[in-house]
Amino acid sequence: MKKDNPCISVCEFDGRTGWCLGCGRTIPEIREWRKLTPYRRTALLRELPRRVKQVRTDGRPNPKAGKRRNFLPEPSSSPTV
């Protein structure tokens, strides 16, 4: 894990918001992370703690309850340009 990458290797997604229960990012944000400008990364890093807190405290007694996806699709083996 790189210093500025928020991933904590949980990769479970809330079905309602699409946010990862570990880092708070959506799948498209995770895929595009390395391509984001420093400004956009910083803005997203500031937003993520609020998302994680909201997903974990949205009124459900158990943060693992509800619909979620337990996987992150593997990136294709072919390089993208």
C-alpha cells in the first residue's frame, strides 16, 4: 500500500451508496485512483472519513448488515494506455 492510498484491504461495498466499507471509495474511484490529479486525490481523501462514518452509522445495528458486494473485480491483464 502506498502512503497516500486509502485502501485497507477490506473491499466490501455498501449496496445503497456503492462505497467501500473499508476506505469509502466507489469502484470507479478505486480504478481511477492512480490517474487522479493530486488536487482531486486530496479532495477525495478529505471526503472519505465522512463516507465511512456514514456507512457505518446509518442506523443499522450491525455495520455488516444489508446488501453489499464482497469483491473487487480484477483489473484486466492487458495494459491500458
